[in-house]
Amino acid sequence: MDPGKARFQDNIDWIWRQVLGCCHANRDTVATIEAARYSLQSQDTFEFRPCALSAPASPHVVGRAMRVL
């Protein structure tokens, strides 16, 4: 990820959580999935911006994960 965008996400995360119900603008989604003991089988990352206000949370991940036993 672009370091400038990452800093921006870090700086607004406190207000983002308050306004949008505990949503984190700076959460590392892949790391969070792996920390929950899932193994990513496939993944695709992409930017999704339905409107300008969603820019801080625009990185998305779609894929397949399997629970690690």
C-alpha cells in the first residue's frame, strides 16, 4: 500500500471508528484473517470507491480461506 495513504488511514482511524460503528480504516484485512487461524487459498486485492467519502476504506480483499486446525 502507498505509505501516504497508510498514514492518512492511521490519522483518521479514531474518528472513522466513532462515525462508522467500529469500522477500522487502517486494518490489515489479510493479517486479521491469518491471525484468526485461517489460511488464504486465494486472494485478490482491489480498490472500491462507490463515493469520495469511502476513500479511506477503499482497499478491499476478496478470496478464499480455510480454517487451520
